[in-house]
Amino acid sequence: MVSPTVIVVLVVIVIPVLWNVLLAFQKLSFLQIRKASLAGPYTLSNIERVILAPGFWQSIGTTLIYSAGSTIGSIAVGLVAALALRDAFRGRAVVRALMLLPYVAPVVAVAFVWQMMLNTQYGVVNAMGTRLLGWDQPIDFLGREPYALMTVIAFEIWRYFPFAFMFIMARLIAVPREMDEAALIDGATPLQHFRHILFPQLLSVIALLSVMRFIMTFNKFDDVYLLTGGNAGTDIAAVRVYDYLTGRFDAGGAAAQALVLSLVMAVFLVIYIKFMANRTEEV
């Protein structure tokens, strides 16, 4: 009865992962992938080249900044939105539906819209900045450091805060209203109410969202590539893997870099399981 699931897991997950590991330890170009075999020859030169390559550790640092900033920002905005829409009011269902638009919209379409908005010549952001905010000249948000990295983080926050919003809203709905009424009777301020009543109820969800969003963002490729192409200080790890494969035609190097990134993510996952999982279960 479990054989269909086993087959799907093998085909979709296990075999591709093992194939990537196989390529990571063989020195192959893009056109030589079909020559890879279990018999080898195997080498550690790919791992050595990736780790010692100029810009590798810088790209890891950029990826960590990008992932941490996007994760914290999206969860914070999703939390604020969920708290704001917790109580019933006329049109709340419509507002909730509109909240999901950034998440469900095609990434190509929304990235194009952001590029048009931030364009230095005819973008609405620079037009408002120079006319209303007193900017001396337009700012190249997508082609200049550190604005490019800040922009892709802001884009990631805007695009994925609905993901956090849905999780947090679902948990808020499950919080008994009797707890809110008791806090109100005891004279708790809104900040005290959130800190002592709502936040402990949301801690497990926020911890789960943090690890999920961090992993998803750490592996992100399309958002950054569509906005900046990995230029201007946005050379994150996933874009670097893509450049190894399509720019250098180095299949072994790309696979080795992907393997190193997987090991980095495994470290964060182990830390979460060891320290956060037990705490969230206690809550």
C-alpha cells in the first residue's frame, strides 16, 4: 500500500539527490553529464575548487544576509497584518483575499512591475523621490550597492509575507476569546496582551515559519535573478550555482557547490531540531 509513495519519493527526491552527489565528485562539463557513472573516476577537486574559489564565502555571507533579512521581515509583516485583521469588520474577507495577491501572482510579472517602478528614468519611485522627497538624483535600486541587496530583500518580504500571514492568522483564530476577555478585565495593555497572551500561543508557529522561510529563501533563485541577475552585490549562492552550470558549463562544479549549500542548510536544520523543536513542543 505504501509502494506508490515510496516510488514517488525515490523518483522525485532520492535519485536526483544521489545523482547530484555523483556529479559533485566527478570532473565533468555540461556536455559530459551523460558520461557520469557509478564507476567514477571520483575526485575531491570540485569541492576544493568551489570552497577556494574567489567570492564563494562572500556569496555565502550575502545569502545569509538575504535569507535572514527576508525571513525576519516577511514574518514581522505577516504578524502585523494578521493582528490587524484578527477582529471582524465589514470587508475583512476581501482584504484578506487581497493580502494573498503578492504570493499568488506570477513571479515574472511582479518582478517586471518592480523593475518598472524602480527604473531610474521613468520609474514612479524615483519620480516621487526627486519631486517630493528632495532626492538630488534618481537612485539605481537594482544596479548599485547596497541598494540592490536591500531591494531584493524588500521584494522577498513583500512577496512572501502572505505565506506567514496565513499561518499566523490560522493560529490566531484558534486562540480562545476567553483569554482575551480575561486580559481585558485584568486591565492588560495591548502590548502586555500581545506579549503574555498572544505571543506564547504563536511561538510554535513563528519558529516553524522561521525555519521554513529560511530554507526556502536560502535556496531562492528566480526572484533575485529576475531583478538583478546576481549583480551589484546580490550574488547569492543559488545564482552562483546557475552561473557555474550555464556560464562555465561546469556541471561538476555546480553540483559540488549545490552539495556544499545542502550541507550548510543541514547544519541550520539540525540546530532547529535540537534547540527549537523541544521548546515549541513545550509551548
